[in-house]
Amino acid sequence: MTSIDLHVAKKLLWLILACSVALGNAAVSRAQSVCLPLPRLLSISPMGGQVGTSFDVTIAAENMEEPGPLLFENPAIQATAKLDAQGKPIANQYTLTIAHDCPAGLYEARVLGRLGISSARIFSVGKLAEVVQKPGNTNLANAIELAVPSVCNAVVSTRAIDFYSFEAVEGKRYIIQCSARGIDSKLDPVVIVGDSRGTDLVAQRTGDTLDFVAKTAGKHTIKIHELTFKGGPGYFYRLSIEELPIDAPMPIYPSTRSVSAFSWPPSGLALEPSIAEQEDVLSQSISLPADISGRFYPAADVDTYEFDAQAGQTWWIEVASERLGRPTDPSLIVQMQSPDRSGWLDVTEFNDISSPMKPSSNGYAYDGPPFDGGSTDILGKLEIKESGHYRLVLSDLFGGTRKDPRNVYRLVVRPAQPDFCVVAWGLHMELRNGDRNALSKPLALRAGSTVALEVVTVRRDGFDGEIALSVEGLPTGVTAQGLRIPAGKMRGVLLLTAAQDAPQGISNAVITATAKIGEQTISHPMQMAQMVWPIPDAWSEIPSPRLVSGIPVSVTTSELAPITIAPSERRVYEAKLGETLKIPMIHSLRSEFSGAVLQLKTMGPGFDANPQFDVSLAASSSEAIINLASVKPPPGEYTVAFYGSAVAKYRYNPLAISLAENELKKAQEEQQRAAEVLTQKTQALASISAEQKSAAEAELAEATKKKQELDAKVTAVQEKLKRINEQATPRDTAEIIISEPVNVRVLAP
Amino acid sequence: MRSIRLLHAVVTHFFLCVIFICASLAGPRVHAFASEPDAAPGPVSMVNEVLPILTKAGCNAGTCHAKASNGQNGFQLSLLGFEPFEDYQHLVLEGRGRRLSNTAPEQSLLLLKATGQVPHGGGVRLDPNSDPYRVIVEWIRQGALYDGQSATKLRSIEIQPSEAILAPGAEQRLKAIASYEDGSQKDVTELALFESNESSMATVDEAGTVKVQDIPGSVSIMVRYQGMVGVFRASVPQAFVVERFPEAKNFVDELVFGNLKKLGIPTSELTDDATFLRRVSLDVAGRLPTEQELASFLANPSAGKRDDAIEQLLASGEYADFFANKWTAMLKNRRDDASDITSNFAFYSWVRDSLLANKPYDQMVRELLAATGTVLSNPPVAWYKRVKDPKNQLEDVAQLFLGVRMQCAQCHHHPFERWSQDDYYSLAAFFSQVGRKPTATRGEDMIFHKRGLAGVANAKTGQMRRPAPLGESVQEIPPDQDPRLKLADWMADSKNPFFAKAVVNRYWKHFYRRGLIEPEDDIRDSNPASNPELLAALEARFIASGFDLKDLVRTLVRSTTYQLSSVPNPQNITDLQNFSRYYPRRLAAEVLLDAVDDFAMTRTDFPNLPPGTRAIALPDNSYNNASPFLKVFGRPENESVCECERIQTSSLAQSLHLMNANDVKSKLASATGRAESLAKSDKTPEQRVEEIYASAFSRKPTPEELATAVGYLVEVRVDANGNPIDPGKSMRENLQDLLWAIINSKEFLFNH
């Protein structure tokens, strides 16, 4: 994965800002009442293209008036704004070129807007010919004919079924794939193949590939709909059809990676495993260490590997299957042969990799992050206490009745190789009673704001030390603090602060996690997870978080944070253990708030125990209080911040109002002048000679046309102003408020 | 001397043996107070004498002192005396012994109440001059001893005779003979309970006298005594010799006609093509045939066209929709929360697609029983969302897939069956290792096999029960194996006595209105099939076919029996269980709504589903809320595993709905509906009537019907002032009236 190409983006950012303020045209209404608007790329249509082609795409974005550059993580994909006949950019439209050497696969795109860099959206690159759905294929008569092979980019509508047809050859095998969830769509697709009259023959409703062998030659239908017949712009899909030899294995189509996949693979894992499962062997002999590839196939498959081990040995066992994208739940039992060789005795059992943080339950409100870093895979320690003959019994707890040869696994048994991996996501918290928002949170910072990332780690093979985080490539004026996961802990908080005077900017940040393990210093890039869609209520729509590539960070000055709470001095505040530390804080207030008081908690390693304290939202300063008797941190230096939630009277893009008012005034003046000209021309016509009449009539027609154009313009600007005013009307919006970080030194008493 | 002593010993031993054998043959003591009033009574057995008296008197019935909570008015007995020791405690020890008086047994509260000498809510249950009364008095006089450990164990009961051929109006006295483990036997007729499975065919009194009515067929009398069940089966032929039966097309006909021959019941005639097509379309695909299908079918001269039509229906999506609707109701696919929609749709679709693909029934059940993973990746997991308690899981599986109702055995020995609480918890043990992990969807879990030795403790004894299917055992299931797979293996075994029988009987009922065993999910020794040979043959065929559901349907509807007319003849008009004719039945709610829509050329709009979705394709019960039609015609709420949740009876509300409800009226008056379409067409009135009859009844009108209908259509309507209204409008309104009359006719409402 490479970072998005930003050099053009930087140049255009100021231009976007100016245009957006002027246009004041939010793409999507801001219905949410939690979290300030962030820029989000919702869809690209078509959502994929063929290698070596150039074509037009249309995007839909949220909280973005006039989308700027469309940026791809792979520079082999380039987008330029599409221009109209006058050479002006057409809103939301781009011409896209995919280089001939661009590998097929999934790539992320983001778009830059007034508020900064958007959330990511998948764009597919393939080798098959591509077509785009023509609207109206919601009945058999209007079925779209698909060539074999080809891909169709489409969107399903609410309560609708999309119809396609293809010509089948008797006895041939057709692989029909409807890519949806794996390319960021909200669609849980149903794919049905029917005969020429549309009578159903076979259906696939689990999102999996449909494997169809035609019993008869001739036209067949394909029907696509959402499992519960939902639809709309977010329910896009790529329908591909290919012919495959009868005995060819079913292909696995590319898909985004689940959050759990951040912990795979372990460092230094060979590209190919050294041992392959022997499916016809009841129990396979191996020697340790071992790196085995196998599969949970057929149904209720149990794979057994036998080996000799010596007392005192310690082995680490890791199994990946769910993290490879398979719907499995591996379970591994270690057994030792009884001394009389009559049977096997249980030694230990391995199940599941626990999430580093307990994810939120489905209760009334959040009681943890809405991200789950755990997996149904296996990572555990095997201590051999007695020399003897052992075996690993590996099965899939989800595999009792399912037989899918694609359910592969990788089983690694190794001596300890202490290591770690790190993933981060935007902090979510309950912002009002019962709030369960699961919004995608790009790192689009408002100047004067501090945002928090929860950083969690999966530790391998006994590694328990501190993990340091280093951040490079932040935009000017943005700083990062809270750069460590303490020893023995699974979670840290990384704070990104855009200074109040930070300039507009964007850059690709690189965040690296580093730890000293033994004599070695080991570094890994931090991965990021993000909600695919902005879900206002995780009860009504199940969020689908995934890993994203790259960490673009932007700063906007179009809007500033509604409030900045910063320590009065940039220094290290000291106190002895057991004392109460009071830190003077300065408030920079830029918005009205509902309520007078902001209740602040403390974030920082171990500082969660600090009692909550109140500050006045109306005041220009306050005092942060840390009770070190409650927190009881070991002496040392810490970075902490204070956070809570407040309801701002948020106004969306108010600067656009005056610009629109000026535009209206100017248009009305032009309209007035045109009206006067028209009056003159009308009067002149009455007193003009016959030979001049023709020319005068032409002038009158011209004046009339001009007047009509200006009338229309005035009406359009009036409507725009009305819309801008509506958008800028103060709206209660709950937001996470985080102070600028404070450095604290705790001294021994 | 030694030889003399030896001889003496042998002779003594011989006499002792004779005495012992004689005593054994005598069995438990029978108190013959009436015949031997002066004889000194021996010890009275509480278990073998007192409790059966209480059972016969109804004291320990579920509606009386054996009520589940606390008996009746503070006095509790175990159901039907299944727990003697508990009964001993309640009778003798509870309430400081106030219920019995050893010194004055006749003054015991138990007897004063039972004889009505003091007020008793249950009325008089014992005659003070009867033997049973005297037995209890004597038991109390002897100290009301508990003999649960020492009493001779009952082994079985035999009904004499076990079967008979009885003429209408005949009577038959039954005897119940109890056999004990010590080899003794006893006539327990007086204390046994008798119950007819079809009181319209035969009644039985308390003394065991069966009186046959005048309906021909088979009838059973269930006889219960102390947890044992026996059956008397009577054939009631009528005095009519059937000379000729229609040609048998398959074994179904051979066995049905053979039975009818024995009973002297002739069949009705073979039904005509039009009625057949309507019937089979409704039964297989839940819809009326289209006019095109009807015309094409009637014009087809092929001898095999009925079989061809069956094949076309079986290949249709509507077949899968219709039967998925049937199965998902029993599998409780109900929506209690908006978030259930995804799992409900996924589950419904899995059932529907399985039926469409004709997945073998045993495989389908296996995938459901042993489902693991998430709902989206493996939809049968959704069943475990609906049915979370292992006890409910076993009860539903037993009733739905085995036709055995196990609910009773959770708390006590099954009253009509051999199932004990141990059987109940042994079956529950198959579900004891179902593990759950939370998902992002509220109320929805991932299901996995939780490693460990499967077992469930018997709630009464506390003893751990390992998995064992009904009446059988499986090898010990190691902790690594999902016991549910073993249960599925047992079910799919060709020797399984329940699995195939339950589904063929259920499907038989679907097509023939009445199960061979009725109710269809209550298969037990005491509830025999009306035609056991037929049931066994269907079962064998189904197993041999590889549990092929389409083959089962094909077998049932290809038969001549299925294709008999519903019009009775004088000799089979009373037959309600031997299938001598097709038994008409009201269309199910969804089928009827679709039929009205098809007939009216309209479509009911269901929330969130594509326009045009048929009512038989609704995935769950949530649509009942928005459709008064479905509600009033009894579409189930998917709360029960029993098909009886669907209301198939007729009601005044249904009649009123069809006659007056807005949703029906709006369909008839639809601007795109049939009345409008016909009014605008250039068809003659006769052609219009013919179209209406073809689409509603799948037949042409009779000359009388045609004349009446045409006469009505061409009638000119008048306005309030008596002036003729516009002829077009008049025709449109007359057409609407005619459609209204048609959908309110029995011929439309019934499959016949």
C-alpha cells in the first residue's frame, strides 16, 4: 500500500476552501446531532475499472461543498476534474485513468474538501471488461445483457430487484460474484440465477460466490437484490461473471480486511508454509517448529498433527483462518499420549485471540469501543512439562455442517519470537443519553482541536514491554503526544493537536510503533481502522469497521474548533505522589454551548482514575485538577489530557452567508439594470420607423432574454442563500471536547 | 437316614415352590369385599391399589390436584400417580397428617371430601359403598403405609381384545389386564382410564364399553393404567360391498383402496381436469392456475398431462415459497424487534432455497440442528436466535421433526407415552454444548460447538443425563464432537422410527387435510395411524428416495386418491378419515389473499418488500400487523412449533371481512383491476363471465350460471331519481358486484 498522492492536493486546498465558502453547497444534509461534520467520501460510480482504461466517474461525498482532488493510494490511478464546455470543473465528476501496469486489486480513494481529507472508499481495478448499469433493469423485460466475462457496476434500489441476462452454454461452469461488503458497500447481496423466464434455479444469499453449471443452453437470468430489499446509493455492487473449467478451484475475490486482521501475519513469516496438510492421513507426523497450511474441509473436519516434545520446551502456537478472511472459528487441543499408549490426555486448549480492549456490548450505550481487535483465531503458549509424544487436534467450531474447501488455515508452531502489532481508531464515546454513533472519522482536524486515537496492541510470544509511537509527516501546526503504550498494557491514547494558528494543510503521516525486545529494536507501522459508513445508531444499522491504508491528516481553517482548552503554559507540571496538582487552563471559546458546565475526565496511562471535575463553559480560564492520591501513578513523566462532551450551537459554514448575500446583491443590481434596458427597448419600439423595426425587435428580444437569464440567476442565488442560511442555523451538536495535552511529572513523595 | 432327610428336603422345597408359584400367579391381592365380606383383608398396596383408585377418580388429573403450581386448594398429588413417594408425603405426612385418620378411617378428610360428605370443589368422586372406597379405608386402617420400594412393579397392560371389526352401532366391552414383573396378572378394567381418539366414531364409558357410531373407518381407544398405555383398535366397515375401485396409480392407491375395500367404502369419481389443476396448483404452489395455464392444460390431449403439471409446479419458485412459508412458521421465524429483519430474511431464504434446490430433508435438518457460525454466513444459525433454551430446542425438534411431544416429560412421566424425565433430559443433552458468542447485532449470537462432555442434569433427580435419543442410545460422545451431529445422524438413520414418519405424515396432511396420524405431530403408541400400512409404505419410500421432499409430494399428488372428486356419494359421505374422496378445505390466509389479488388483478403492497411480492412469500410474521386480511384468516404469528397455530376454521369475522372490508373492496374497484379491465374490453358479457369463472374457479360457468351472471351484468342501473346511469359505469359496477359475489362463494374460498 502506498500513501495517497498529496502534492497536487496541497496546492489545491486553499482553492477548495475559497470555492467552498463561496458555494456553500453541502452535498448531504447534516442530520446528525452528534459529532461535528467531517468530510466523507461515500461512493464512486462506477466503483471500479479495467486496467489500462480511462473513463469518467461521479462521486458522492458528505460535508463537502465542492469536492477537490480525488486521490488514490496507488499513483497508477489518476483522477482529474471533469470539465464542462466552458472549461469549468463539473461538480463531483472526474476523469479517471488506470495505468496499464496497475495490478488488479482494491485501492482506497479519498477526496479533499473544505473541511479536509475525507474518509476512504474502495475502488476496484480488474482485468475484465467493465459496464455500468443502465437504470431501469428492475424487471425481466429490461434485463441488462452481460457478456461473459465482464463486470457490471451497479446500485440496487430500495424494494427492487435488478435483472441481468447472459447466454449460457450447456455444461459450462459460470462463476458469478457480486462484490459488495468487501468493497465498502452496505449491500448484503442476494444472487439468483434463473432460466430465461426468470424462474429461479439457484440462489446465493450469504455474499459468497455463486457457482453455476448450466444444465441447458441459452439465455439465463441473474437477479440481484439486497437481503432485506434495502437499497439506495450506498448499496452498490460489482457483478462479475466468468466461465471457469469444471474442476478449477473456486476463486477468492479481493476484499477489504477486517480489523482483526491487523495482527496477521507475524513478523518474519515465510511467504509459503513449509508443510502442507495431508488430507488422506488420519494423523500427520511433524517436527517442531512447524509452519503448516491446511483447510477445514470437509464438514466437521478434524486435523491432527503428532510430534515429540521434550520437557522444558516452550512453543508458541498461532493459527490464522478468520484473519485470512474465512468465516471460521479454529479450536486447537494439545494432547499427550498416555504412557501406556492406549489413549491421549488433554494438555491444554486454545481458542480465540482476545480483543485488546473489550468491545462495546449491545447494551443501551457504549461500554467499550465499537471496534473489536480480537479474532476467533488462535495465539497461545504451550509449555511442555513432560517429555513425550504429543498431538495437535485442530478443528473449526463453525465447521460442523459446512463444507467449503476455501476455508484454509495456517498453523505456526514456533519458539518464542516476542513481537507486537498495533492498530488505532478514532475515539468513540457516548455523547448523549443512549447514543451509539459509529461514525467514520477521518483525521480532518479543525485548527484548535485535539483528537484522540485509541491505540491497541496484540502482543506475541510473551512480549510485555513498553511500545513507543513515533509520528512523522504531520501537517504544519499539528503535533502528536501520548506516544506510548505502557509496559504490560494493551491500550494507549494518541493525541493529535492542530494548533489554533495552524495553517490549512494536508500530509500523509507515518506512525511507527517501536519497542525494545531483548537486544533488538523492533518497529512496525501502526495500522488504522475506520468505520466504513457513518452510522448514526449502531442499533438500527450494524457498523462495519475495517482496516484502512495510509494515515492522511489534514487541517482546515475554514472552521475552527468550537472551544480550545489549553494549559496556560507549555511546560511540565510537577507534583509529588499523594498531592493534588492544579493546572491553569485557558479557554478559547468560538461557539455557543448548551449548558454551563463541562465535566472533564482525564486520559493518560493510569490517569483514568482521576476524579471527574467541572469547568465553566462560559469562563475564559479554568483549573484542571489531578488528584495524585487517587491516581497513584509510579513516579515519572506522563502526557495527559482532559476530555468530556459538550453540546455546541454549531453553525455549518456561516462564512458562506455573506458571500452569498454579496452575490445576490450583485445579481439583483444586474437584474435591475437589465429591467431598465428592457423598458427602454420596449418604449423605443413604439416610436421607431418601420425600416428600423426589425433591428429594434431583435434588440428587444435580446434584452428580454438577458432579463430572463438574470431573473433566473437571482432566483437561483436566493435559493442558495436560503439553503446556506438553513445550514448555518445553529444546531445542537454534541462533540467530544479534548484539551490540549499536558505534560506532568510525578515525583516520589 | 441321609436319604430320608434328603427326600424330606426335596418334598419340602417342592411344596414351598408350589406355594410360591401359586402366590405369584395370584398376583397382587385383589380385595373381594363384596364376595368375601368376612375374610380378613391382607395388606393394601398404596402403589398398586390406592393410587390407581385416585387416578380413576380423577383426583390426580392435571386439572385437579395435580395442577402444576400447587395442586388444588393446597392439596397436591403427582400427575396420574407417577410419583408415589410424593403422593405419600402429600397424603400422609403433609398438614401434620390431617388428611388421614388411622383410628377412624371413614372420617379421614380425604374420604369425606371424595364422597362429598364435606364440601368438595371437585364434587363426589367416590361412592362410600364401592370397593375402591373400602380399599382406601382399609389402607388407612392398616396405617397408610408406603410400599414404593416393595410393591410389585407393573410391567405392561394388555387390552382384550386389542382389535375388532365392529358394525355401526355395535358395542364392545374391553378388558385391561395388567402384567407384573413377578409374572402375575390382574384385571384392572375397573381402574383403567379409557379414551376414544375420535368420539364422533366411537365413545367409551368408564367401564370400558365401546359404542361404535355410524361413521365407517378406524377408531382407537386408548387405555391407561399406572403409566402404561394400551390401545384397542376397531375397524368399522359399513354394510356395502364395493365392486370396483379406480385404477391404482401407485402404492398409495393400492393401500388406500385396500383399506376402503375392507371398510366397504367406495371412492368418489376421479375429478375433472380443471378441478385437478386448481387443486394441485393451490396445494403445491399456493396459487390459482393462471388462465393461460388452464387453457393450455385443458387443450392438452396428453395422457400424462397431470403428471407434467405436477412437475412444472414442483420446479416453480412458488413451490419453494409456499413450503418455506409453512416451515418457517413452525420454526418460529418471528420478528420481535426491528433488528430481527436480517436474520429472519436470511433464515426464510435458506429454507426457501433449500426447498427450491430440493436439498435432501435429512441434510436440511442436519444443517439446522448443528448450525454454527453467524446468521449471515450460515442462516440456519437464526433458529438458535429464536429458540435459545436447550429445553425448548429439544421440545421443538422432537415435535417438529420426530412428531413426539416431549413437553410433559420435563416435569413428570409422559401421561400417554413411555417417555420419562430421563428421556427428556437425555435428549436435551444433545444441545448442552451449544456455545454462544456475542455479535454486533443485538440479541444475535454466533453459535459454536463448545468443547466438553455433553450432559444435562435431570431436574428432579439431579442425576446427569448423557445424550441419548428417544428410546435408544448412542456411543459416548467425546468432548471434541458436536453432539448435535450425532443427533442428526440418529435422525437420518433409515431405522429411525420417528423422523421419516413424522414428515410423511405432515405432508400427507398438507395434501389430504387429515394426517394418517392425527394430530400430525403427536406420534405415539396410543395414537395409531388410520392406515398404518400406508404410513409405513410412505416412510419406506421417503427413506429409499434419499429423503427427497419433491419425490414425496410427487408420490402423494400423482396418486388417484389425491385426484378423486370432493363430491361425495351416499356411501362415502360420512367418511372423514379414509380418503375415499378429496376433503375440501378453506384456503390458508396467504393463499386466499393471493387468490383474491390474482382474481382481482391487483397486488397487496407489503412494507419493505418489492411490489408484487406474493403473500405466500412473506418471510416472517411481521406483515400480519399491516394486513387485517392475514390476521382475520388466521396467518400464524410463528410462536408455536405446532401447525395448529394457523387458524383454518371459518368465522363470522372472515365472512364480514370478505363482504365489507375496505382492503377487499378496493381491490375489486381498482382502476387497474379485473372489473375495470373487463369493463373497458370489447368482450361480450358471456365472454366476460367466462373469464371470471376461469380465473376464479378454473372452469366454465354452467348454462344456468352463465344466464344468471350475464343477466346481472347487462342490468341497467338507475340513479337516485330512477334514471338509468351511464351504461359503461353500470357495467363496471355490475362487474364489481359479480366479482364480489364470486370471492364470497365457497367454491372460491375452498380448495376442493
